[in-house]
Amino acid sequence: MDVSFLKPVDTWFWVFSISVLIAILATYLSIRNHAELRWLLILRGISLIIALFLLLQPRFKWTETNTIELDWNFYVDNSVSIGYHPALSLQTIKSELSQLVFNLNKQDVSPYLYSFSESVSALENVQSWDGKGSSTNLGSVISHIVSDQEKLAGATIITDGQINQGLDPSQLIQKVEVPVYTLGIGHSTPLVDLSIQSIDAPTVAIKGEDLRITVTINSTGDMQERVNVILYQGKKMLGSRYLQTKGFGSRAQARFMFAPSNLGENEYRVKVSTVSQEINIENNQQKFFVTILKDRYKVALITGSPSFNTSVIKRYIRKYPRVELDHFVRRKNGYLPALKSFWSRPYQLIIFDNYPLKELSSKTQRIYSKKIGAEKSSLLWLLGGSVTEKSASSIIPFFHLRMKDQIQTGEKTLWYMTPEALSRSIFQGLELNDGLDFWQNFPPILASYNFESTNDEIEAIAYNQGSDIVPLMFLGEKQGIRSAVWASPEFSTIHHRLSGTNYSKIFPELWTRLFSWLLKTSGDKNLYFRLNKESYQQGEEILITGTSIGNKNGSKNQAFITTQNDSLEINSAELRFNPESKRWEGNIWAPKPGKYSYEISIQDGSAPPVKQNGRFIVEESQIELNEVALNSPLLENLSMKTNGAYYPWASRAELFNKVLPRERQEKINRSTRFNEESWVLVILIVLLTIEWVIRKRIGLP
């Protein structure tokens, strides 16, 4: 015990203390023959001595030794691969593990049981261990040991060491300060299995252009066999490749190249032949989808009377890839070339430029209606100065418009596109220098006629800013036919006035987006995302790749994937844009078996997100079964780094000599200050009370 004083002892304290003692002694000698007074003096002296002692603020320090019994944690691998080792069934392992725990209890060791797969969870008893986990996350076990190691004598991990999820345990083990013993289950040679690891294919391709497919085959176990990888489209075989497998976790790739001919979404299937003694054949085939777009787009431009607009619109069209333009110009004696070829050829887009000059006859209207309806051609009408009110009225029914009145004033006004229009998917990713106010820098233009829509699916997306707000541009789709109208004769004015300015690229880009929508060059959607396979094993990594058609600002946007099961959100992850491959990429992990839906959304923060939905299946087969073997080098390394030991399951009895009751002596430093203890105050009060009682008995005040 150590005694110290927080208040330093000075000369005045000693003078005062000695004076008090001398006074008490002198008084005692003078009243020693009076017993009652003598007791009063003794009590008063004790009280004064205690008070003087407390003035020094004494502190007493001492050390206590506390014995703490340390625990043992046992971690049992709950992944499904544990039950597939040939020499040991799950029931055998449970029975022998129960006996192991029973024998440890007899030598006063009661280990805490935990199971682990994706994460660590407490295990009530060995019999509640079911071996149905979807993956092996050994890193979570090491993290759990680190969090508990202050109260642990050590830990034992019972596993086959086949990790397929989580952090690297070899790195985490450096933080462990207690011995870790490992019991290995199984044999080092894995079971034989072939699986399709991944399929690398574009999500969208062009008809007639070479489509390259790379299939990665994973082989495990002791096998040296030649296998056949076949690519199908429906029942048609597109190609076959032979691969020499080497087993033991090696991978081989089969490459296919072909020119697709069918437009739309095409389903393909890859199948790899089975081998003898293969543990799992569910993963030997996979389906995937590729959307095939047109290789050529036929566009007809019908010009009633050539104008400055004609050359600009032709320039815009010819800059668009894979477009074949047929230009029909009205002359005095008819059209050049003759419209006969127009009526006989199908077109994806028909553009009316400064047309018609005269009112269309009912016969011409019927022919147009029949051609447009049969071919589902998209329509674009660019008004010109030669279009009259009567001629305009004869063509606007094709665009689901009607004439309100002709604008009398010749005043040029500014114009703008509505925020709702710019938030459409076709305009997403458009680089606007001044946000949605870019039109403030556009030149003023004339508006010829005041049209209004006759159908809710045809909307006005641009207006002028005159005294009367008049729609300038219409856009919509009715019965599968897309249409657009530009209701100003000064199309070329905007182009030429913006040349050489910071806004010279915006107007052409607007029309490029519009052409893409009218031509349906991106099919019926803007997002083309695909999972690397259609079905997965529980715990398998799901790879997501895809592109956004018409979006040039991929790296600036955000993309997410959300998976659901029966409308319940399971998980979500962010996708990353790869500038080298110019596509979005990401990954998630396959949950428990079942059917799932997913939604991929891309957003730029200024418009509603563009979304794509899909489905995938998680089979009953497990990713754990792709490699059923004992990874003893990993377990030996973990034990060696913590001064533990590795034992194969057959040598588990040797663990009894290591898992022993252990305790730790813990020294606890304690201290107390008398002037802060309540019991010291109680003693003083008791002494003063006794003194007061004695004084009353002998008649003293």
C-alpha cells in the first residue's frame, strides 16, 4: 500500500499541529483527576487529529489481483460444401463434433459455438448446425475473433477452407493475438466439375456486323479431358469449339464470331458437354440475350420547293450513321427522281420539307395513309414559306393536329423547349451550357401557323415567346407511328446564326437525338443492360454490363441496380462506367434460390431516371459445389501466424492437448481519498455526538 498527500505539508501546518498537540497534552495533565473531563478531551483530540489529517488530502493506493477465466470460441463452417465431401457426410461430422464438444466439457472447457457462411452467428448446439449456407466468408470469422480476443484463450475453426466471399483472412489474421487452431475437413483433391464461369457478349449489336462472344469455362478436380462448347440460337447451332480442360480450378475460353441476321432481341444458349463423375451439371449451360439493330435506315426527303432549310436538313441527315437518303424534289414537270420509286420502297422515316405546296387530293391522302400504316414509317414535317393554309390543312391529319388560325403578325420572337420535353429520355445527356435556359441565346424566329394536338399522345414540346404563345414543335407516337413537326420556316436561320458560337453544337445535337428517336435506331428503348448469365447458383457473383444509347455523358451520370423478390427489395448496388470499353459494369451476389426481378436506372440529376427491368433465376445448386476440396495450405498459414496448429479431421483428438482451461491474472490498481469518503464524515459526526452527550450528562454547556 502506498500513501501520498495531495496537499503539500508546509511549516505553518507543523506549527499549528504541534501547538494543538501541546495544548491537548497540557489540558490532559491538568484534568487527569477528573474522569468525565478526561474522556471529553480524548474525544475532542481524536476529532482534531482526524481533521488535521484530512487537511492533507491523503490518498491510499493498493493493487488487487483478479483471476479471469478465458473462453474458447469454436467456429463451424455452415456452407453447403461441407456436406459434399466424399469421405465425410454432414451427419457424421455432426456426430463426431458433438463427441468432441462432450469430451472438452469433461475437462472443464465449454466452448462457445458459432456457425459461419456469409456471416458469423451463434450456434445453440451442434445439432442445430444444418450446413445450408450459400458461401464461405472466412474473413468474417477472423474479424469476430479480433472483436472477442480480450476474453479468449484461443479459437478453433472447423472448415474446408474454400473461401469465395469476403476479405482475405491472411491479411486480417495479423490482428489476432490469441492462438487459432484449425480442423480441416475433406481431401485436398477437389471433385470433378465443369461450369460456365461467364459469357462476355455485347448487349446490343448491328445486323450484319460481326458479333464476338467469349465463353469462359471453369474446370475443377483431377481431370484432363477434351470438352465441346456449343453456341445455339434456338435449335440452330451457330458454332462449336473444342477445349482441353486441365482441372484444379483452371479456366479456358471459347470464342465465337458470327453475323446476326434477325432484328430485335435474340436469345442465345451456350452449352458445354458433361464429363464422368461430374458433381453438378446444372451449371453446364446458360442463356443470354443480344438486341440486334438495323444496319441501314432508309429515309425519304420530299421537298415541295427547295429552300435554305433543305440543305441544312440534308446535312443533318447525312451526318447520321447508317442512313440511306432518297431526296425527291418537286419540279415543273413532276418530281425528280420520280415518286414511283418512293411508293415502291419502304422507308423508316419520311420527311416533308416545305411540302405540300398545294392541297393534297383525297386519293393522295389515302395512298400516303396506306403506305405509312403498312410500313409504320415515322414522319417529320418541316414547314416552309411556300406552305399555304389549305395545303397545310391537308397534311396535318397524319400528325394528329388541327389548324387553329394563321398568325398574322410577322414579328420574330424567341422560343424555348419545355423542361418536360428536355427531361425525355431522347434528350438526356445533352450538353447544355446554361442548363434549361440555353434557348435564351438562340435567335428569334417566325411562327407561321397556330396548330393544336388532337390526341393526348402528341404533345407540344416547344413554344414561341410572342404576345400569343404558339406551339412551335410537336412530338409523339400514335399506334406505333412516331411523328414530329417543326412549325417555323426559319429552320436554317437558327443553324447559321449559331455557327461560330458556344451554342453551335446544341441545335444539331437536338436534331440528332430526334432522328435517333424517329428512326428507332436504339430499338424501342435507350438502355441495353444484361447480366452475364440468365441463371445462377446461390452465392455466385452476378456481373452486369450495358450501354445507354444516345448518352454521351456516361461518366458523369449515376447508375444503379436494384433486385427484388415478390416486390420486396433484396439489395442494390452502384454500377461503374468503364471509359475504355464505354459501358457500365458492376456486380452483385446471387441470393437464396428463387426467381428475382431487377431494375437498372441511369440518372443525371436533372431529369427523371431512365430504367430497364429484367429477371434472373437462382438455382438450387450452390456456387459452393463448384470446388469441394480441402484448402489445407490456407488453414496451416492461419494457425502458424497465431502460434496455433492445424490438424486434419482424422487427427482431431490432438486438439484436446491444446484446448485447455486457461485463466489470466489481472492486476487492478485501486485508490481512495479519505476526505471524499462518506464514512470518515460519519465517524466525525459520531465522535462529536458522543462528546455532546457526555457534556450534557456532567452539566456542561
